[in-house]
Amino acid sequence: MSVILMEKMPDGTLRQIEERLWTMNMITSLEHVNYIIVGSQEYETVEGRLNVDLGKLELLLVPLRNE
């Protein structure tokens, strides 16, 4: 399934990070994880939406600060 990762910016706008195909195992693992790493950046998963019209899963992510 195609998954779209969207970053919620500080001003509330959304920025698409990427879109790629995920295996069903990766999608199922979302039940057990709260954080994912993409491009060496860690994000908290906030919510997901299944877009049936497009046949895609959209995930809303918030970046974590690496201090």
C-alpha cells in the first residue's frame, strides 16, 4: 500500500515528506509504535487517515527536537 508521510509544521501547515510503498507488516506495526525515523529525522505519529478514493494511507507526523 502507498503511504504518504505528512509533517505538521509549527505554523499548522502540512508538508509532504515522502510517498512510498509499505509492506503490510510495516503498516501493521503502526499499532505498536508511536515514533518513526525518516531521513535520519525522528517523528511522532499523531494520526492516520485512509484515503479510500486514492487507495493511500496518510500519516500525520510531528518532528522531535534532537537536542
